[in-house]
Amino acid sequence: MNPAHLQVDRVHAWLSQEAYWALGRTRETVEKAIAGSRTMGVYRDRGDGMPGEQVAFARAVTDGATFAWVCDVFVAPDVRGLGVGDAMVGRLVTALEDLGIGRVLLATRDAHEVYARLGFEPLANPTFWMERDRRPQRFVPGTASG
């Protein structure tokens, strides 16, 4: 979880151009999000011990003690289906749990089965949860963008 290895240009391009939940996100916002999160990247092996091209990214927003929200999980199209995302999110969740964090949340439109393999399940009581969403581009299930 070394943010110095992140290839921010690549992460920004993925999120702002390919990720349905972050289309149009500015580089400044990506940089601020990374700075305020625990991050994870997966890289091609160069064979010299240094990370090569980045092929996946995830981050967790957390207080470092009780709660974390895993978000911005992105796997490059050419390595999807190879277990890269499972391994990355699994390692991120383990690192969070090693801090003593007992509750880790995430949201997904279409990868429920992926996260279920890692122990995630629907909220036990979603009626407890509320939100205040003021994003200009809000994802609404059942719409043309959802």
C-alpha cells in the first residue's frame, strides 16, 4: 500500500473516462481522494523488483480504527477475469482488518458476486442507512446511465 508507486495519470484516466461512477472526475479530485485514503495498486512484474505498469487500483476511506469504505476499484480490461481484482480487494480488506477495523462497506452496480466471494453481503438493515448526495452526476438505478 505504497501510494508513491501509484501511476496517478493512469488512475485518473481510468476513473474519469471508464468508470461509470467517476466519469469526468478531475485530476485534482483524484489526487485529493488518493491523499485522503489508503490505496492499493497492482502492477505488472518488470523482473527487477520494481513495479511495472499499473493494472489495477482501489482505495479505502477510513478512520483507521472502526470503519472503512472501499471504493474506486478498477481493473484494466486486459487483466479482468484473472483474479487481479479479487486479490487486490482481498489484500486491502485484510490490511484494514489488521488495523482492527470491524466494518468495511462498499457499493457496486454490477459486481456483487465478486465481492460476495470476499465475504461481503447486503446490508443487514439498510433502513438504518441514510445519505446526503449532492454530486452533479448521481447514479440512479434503472435510469439510462444506471
